Amino acid sequence: MSEAGVFRKSTLLENTMTKFKTTLIALATAVPVLAFSLPSQAAMSPYMKTALVDVCKAAMSDKVYKLNNTTKAYNLKDKTVALKVMCNGDDIINFAEKHGADRTAARLQKSIGNVSIIDTAATAKLNVTFTE
């Protein structure tokens, strides 16, 4: 093999090793950053938890005006609440029905309209657990 061929192969090997090192350093840097950032995203702010607990309690009360006042106070839309809020492990509509709050459950169900199961399953849920 000629000197030029040997030189090209050694240059190619050096470039490959440089890319490998760069990738390895990037991964070594990214993993600790992700480890610290993921738990902070999972934590819920005290304001959000209070808002969700208040909305769950209003849904449980079977008083539509109380649910409306609570959602307006926190600038929430009924459809968003109906699709994304979970109270004590149940979606808010089932939670309200379990507590005999048929009027608030019906109001939330009406706000959804015609939504398919696929649409509902694709949304991220916000779950709050509290004692009644």
C-alpha cells in the first residue's frame, strides 16, 4: 500500500475516534443533567395542587355554580378540566359520579362534546390525591 493510502486510513481512523470521543463526552454530560431535571418536572407546584384540589372538591359538591366559580377563579376551561384532571386516581367525571355529583359530572361531560377514546387517551393527565 502506498504512503498516501496509509495516510488516508490513519486520518479516517483519527476522525472516527474524535467523533466517538465527542459523542461519549456529550452523553456523559447529558445524563446527569437529565437525571436532575426529570424529578423537577414531575413535581407539582403548591398553587397547581391547590387549584386541582379545589376543582375536585367543587366537582364533588354537585353544585354547578361552585364548579363554574372555581374554574373561573383559576382561569381553567371546563373542557380542559374534564379531559386532563384526575382526582384520587379517577378522572374528574367518574370521581364526581362516585360521589353522587351527577349535575357537575353532566356539566363536565357536556363540555367535552364528541371526543373519541383516542383523543382522550392522548392527553396528559394531572392527578391530585387529597383527603375528603
